[in-house]
Amino acid sequence: MRIEIWSDIACPWCFIGKRRFETALGRFDHKEDVDVEWHSYQLDPGLPEHFDGTEAEYLSRSKGISVEQVRQMFTHVTQQAEGEGLRYDFDSVVVANSFTAHRFLHLAKTQGVMSEAKEALLSGHFEHGRDIADHDYLAEVGRSLGIDPALTRRVLESDEFIAEVEADIAEARALGVTGVPFFVIDRKYGISGAQAPETFAEALETAWQESHSLTVLAGGASRPGAEPGGAVCGPEGCD
């Protein structure tokens, strides 16, 4: 079973949603047969490489609400994050455009460590106040995952993986994705938002059962008036 997840590194609900999905997947009987693929998405593609201010000030300006309202939002999200074992520190968040970090994630994908890189960047951004647009920081994350820092810097200083990030965003648009996190199961089921683990679990089970059962188009042991070519035998005898 294939599960695709669109998310942004600068999205607090994406980290919470990742944890809740992982909780459900960890309990899923067929988890070893599930392939998870991450896709890029940007909540604010027009954000400068860096915003000279705090996360609260940035959201206040971009959403047109007061800083106090933003801080109330932070309190709610922080409480939800704590329920998933996450320790958000919005006061230390470095407000930066996430496009460069998404390019790094595509580099990590070629090295087979995209999921680990995603985890590291989300944690770095929301829990440790790291700059997700900084090449040195991304090279540091890459090194911790076995990626040569020189390779990371060379890629980020070039145009590599720009097309891949843009393709992910375009595909999300084509699928009708308007917010993240967004989960797509076997290109048949879409789940929007950081749902409860129980919701993810139900979706996983439903999708698995549907993809591993047969739809009978014709026939049936007790079907009245069955033609000879469609006759069958069952526990009670034959047509």
C-alpha cells in the first residue's frame, strides 16, 4: 500500500500529524507492506528567505490578526504537540522560506533518508530554533544522516531539485490540496489535517481491505437461473 504525504517544514500541524499518523501506522498489522512517500508543499511561497522578526510578528502581519491572537494559537498548538511528545518553542522559531529545505529533502530522498531528514528538520525548526534556510545547518543535518556535507552544499548552491519541489507543489494543486498535512492512500483516499490516530487507523484498514479483496462481477452459488457457463459449486452443493 502506498501512502503519499504532502507537508511543509514550516507547518506546526504537519509535525503533529506526522506523529499521529506514525502512531496509527505502528499499530497497523500490515505496516511492513506500507510504502510512505513524502512530497513538498509551501504554505507561504512568497516569504523572503528570512523574515526579520519573530514567528508571532510574521503570522500577525500575514494573517492580519493581533500578536495576542497569534499567541493564543501558539498555546493551543503547543498543547496539542505536547500530547504527541513534542516540545514546541515558538519564541525561538527562525522564520525562513522553506523552499531550500525542500530541495534538501529531495537530495535526502536520493540517499534513502528522506523520512529521517523530514523528522530532523521539523524538530530543528519547531523545537530547537534552527534555521531551515541555512546551508550550513542543512549540511549538518545531512552529515548526521550519512550525506557528505560537500554534496549538500554543492546541491544547494546549484539549481538541483528545484524542478522536483515545483512538481510536488503542482501535483498537490492538481489533486485539490489546499492545506497540509494531506495524506493520500493508493491514490484513492485523501485525509486532510492532523487527524487522530484512530482516524488514520480506520483509513489504513479500509484501504487495505479494499485493495486485498475481490469484487465479484458475476456468479454465485445460489444465484437463481444461473447459466451453465456461470454455474458454481459451494458448501451446499453445485448449481
